[in-house]
Amino acid sequence: MKYDWLESAVFYEVYPTSFYDSDGDGTGDIRGIIEKLDYIKDLGANGIWLNPCFESPFQDGGYDISDYYTAGKKFGTNKDMKELFEKAEKMGIKILLDLVMGHTSIRHPWFEESQKDEKNEHTKTYIWKPMDNPAESKSGQFLCGMSERPEMFRVNYYSIQPAINYGYYKPKEGWQDAANAPAPMKNRERLIDVCKFWLAMGAAGFRVDMANHMIKNDPKRKGNIEFWNDVIPRIKAEFPDAVFVSEWFNPSQSVQKSSFDIDFSSGYFLYYKWCGNNLENFSKTAYLGENGEDFIPAITQIYAAGAKVKKRGYQAITLGNHDRHRMSLGRSFDQMKTAFAFHLTMPHVPFIYYGDEIGMSYNRDIKSKDGGYHRTGSRTPMQWTNGKNRGFSTADEKDLYLPVEKFGTETAENEKGKAGGADKTAADKITESKIAENGAAESKSVNINNAAAHSVESQTGDKNSLLETVRELIGLKRKLKCLRAESPYKLLSFNLSGLPHIYKRTSDADEVIVILYPKKEEKTFSIKKLGDISGYKIISNNMEFQGEKCLSKGEGFAVLYRGI
């Protein structure tokens, strides 16, 4: 379904444990999010994707839920959740909750009952199979030895996340239920009930975790498409404005053929090719980076995917999220500005991960917490100030959920990427010696190689900062009709290498031309084919226009716009 507000929507992803601690216990909470709604609104976002904040043993960062109807004790209460929804709505901000119902925690009461040898209401709530070959547990798909029930249960991800039984697309074994069998259908009702509970409280919708894995043995996703075409319309019959975002990575299936409003496309591949744990190659293999030759085929493919579904919904390309290394890894502020210029001018619904707008660093050396492993380094506390705990919490440092970035301790990867950048603003003139003893900066700008630069306090008011650049670009996206999610896009790059990347967005009211050059080297190129640009206003970084030529002084961008 198409919603007008989504056409110009910008979502801000909040990881609740790390956003803002309102009560001084070292962990972020719901009231902390309420207190920072003004910041999100001022940034320009009109939507929040809130990562799981339900009751959970937190063995996978909250993606192992033990009670779908209750806010986690560490975060607050259902009353706090209701207040968050109400205050956000008054400020024009819609909140999407993370719907994680492909699996539960092993500590969920449903699973505790399902483990019992005696038959009960939840015997078939999860997927169990005969323990005829215990060695099969080595594969990780089925596990045994954890319950009195003499069978094996299927897991979705970690061993502590048993898969809820929504059935098999084409059952081949006697223990496999069809999708329309009584137990899978009962689980559909449970899912619908959970959604209605939070929608009635004020949530605007859901980002659905592992949406294409509900029905098992379904390689072409036909069963999953049928599943959501049953579930979502039934929810929307009562809550017609509810928004559903799928973690599916295939808009042709989730939006065009199913009932989702937005699909997370494989956007992270647009910014780096998969490099596993080889972080040395993280930024070198970027599409929108030093090796930009793959950019045009990549963006052409992604744009085509979005164009196919624009009559029914949208796709979302993400720069980063809680499951990925932070976008700052190996990148200068200049390169991050260029990435955001792309992110906020392409035809899609952008999602911004908290802290990326200030270039927060990825901490590769941090120990795993709550099942985060390599992801833990992307989940550190939001850096609001340069004072104690970077303004995240008043707790003692030892009690923080995760450590904050300290001055002068930036990782080698980030330092290498940022030291060579061309981000020469007032920030470069202020050194660590000018940081006050309590951590507060004496100026709005700080050296980009100093961790103090990565805070809201340091960047607010500095027109050359990443934060103010992102804020300005979001404002432009929200104003211009040509930057709405389904407005036309035309590639204008003038050579096969794809550098610079140039494209145009148009509407009957306004127009934007975007020029991206993500390399550190200086480059002069002709823009004669763009025609007369004298009537355009310009937002830019490291780019100068000289008649029919454009000079990029390194990693740079320019957004030329007219009509407002």
C-alpha cells in the first residue's frame, strides 16, 4: 500500500541499549529515547526503527524475546512505551517496532512448555523432529540434549533461538506440518495478536526480522509470500495505516508479490562488497569508494528493482545498521559526506543508523556482548557530548552497557581513512591539547582524528561537519518533490568508469543534479553536458565550479537544485 508520508520519509534506527541512559544505570532506555526525540526531529527524520526492547535474556541483543507483550525491565515499562508513541506522534514521528516472530528465546514460556515430554498446548508451537540421528545436531539446524522431550528442535540462528512452527511449504517428512495445519495456523494468530497489541498502543508498524524465513523449505519463497498475503491484510483491516518493512532483500517478492510496504534491499553491497572479517578490505572494495568502477552496474540494478515495485511500495537501501560494521570504518568524513549525499538523493526510503550521522567509529577490539560478536563494535553508546561518558550516561564507567569511544583512541582503520581525507575545515585547527580536562571542547569544531570530533556537541553548529551536512541534505529531501521515493531518476555519468557519478532527479515542481566523486585525488572534469547551471542552488563539499568545468579537491559531492 502507498502512503504519502513514506514518499519523503527518512527513518532513524535506534538501538535502545546504547542511545541514551535516562536513569544512570549505564544502559539506554525508553525514557532516554523520549528525551532525545527533539534531536531526531531536528535532524529531520520522521520515522524511527526501534530495535527490540521487549523482555529478553539478551543472548542475541534482544532478538531472543521471552515476552512479546512487555517492555524489557532494563528499558522501562509499557506505560513508557505508550508515552513514547504518543509524544513521537505529536512531533510527526512514526515508530516502527522490530517484529521478531520467526523464533523466540529458549526462555519464552511457550518454549518451556514445548520442551516438556507431556503433550500440551505448545507441543507443536515449535519445530521438532525425531532424534533418530543425534549427530545431526552438529549441523546447527537442529539441536538436542537441552530438554526432557526426546526430540530435536530447529533453530533459526543461534542455539538459543528455536524456530516457531509456521509449517513447511511442501512437507516431506511425517514430523513436518503443512503451512495450513492447525499448529502453524495457531502461530499465525499469535503473530497477528502481537501486532495488534502494539498497534493499538500507538506503534506505527513493524520492521519484520527474517521475514522470508517463516515458512521452511521454501527456496522460491512462494510459501512465505502466501503467508504474508494472509497475515498483513488481516492486520490492516483493523489498522489500515500500519506500515510493514521486510528484512527480505528482494522487493520483487516482498513488495510486488507480497503485502509489504518497504523492503530492505541488499543496500550494504552498494557500499562494500562482502569481505567477511577481512576489515583491511572493507573500504577498498566499496562500490561508492576508491574503486568506483562497479558503481554504475550496481546502482542500475538496485534502481531497476525499486522501479518495478513503485506502484505498490518502496525499497530501502541502508548505509549501515546494528548487524554491520559502521560505515565510518576506513573512511574520512569527506567520503562519508559523499555517501550520505547519495543516500539522501536516490529514489528509495533511507534509513540512518544512530551515530552514523556523526561518524561514530567502529570498535573492532571490543569484546562480544549479548551475542553481538563482530557486531558489538557497532553498538557502542551514542556520543552526545565531550563530557563524562560522552553524555550517554551519568553512571560510573565500569557500569556502562558498552564502553564509549575515548579521546585519542580511534582505531587504526578509521585513523588511516580519515587522516588522508581532505576534510580541512576549522576542525583541523583545534588539537587535543585544546580539549578541556573534563572532556568538553572549547570550540564547536575539533580535529577529525580526535575522537572528540565524533559527538553531537562537537559538530552542532559547524556548517562543515558531517552532522550539519546530513541535516541539510535531509531537509532538502523532505522539501523537494523530485527527491520523493518514486520521482524519476536518470543516470548522467559521462564515461564508462562511472567517475564522477552524475544523476538527475526531476518533478513538475523542482529538479536536482547530483555529482559524486569518492576518490581522494584531485580531479577536474567537464560538466558541459549539464548545460547552464547558474540558476541552481548548491550544497557541496570539496567541489568548485569553474565555467564548464568542475574541480573535485578529493572525496567530494555536489547537489545542485532549483525550484524552491
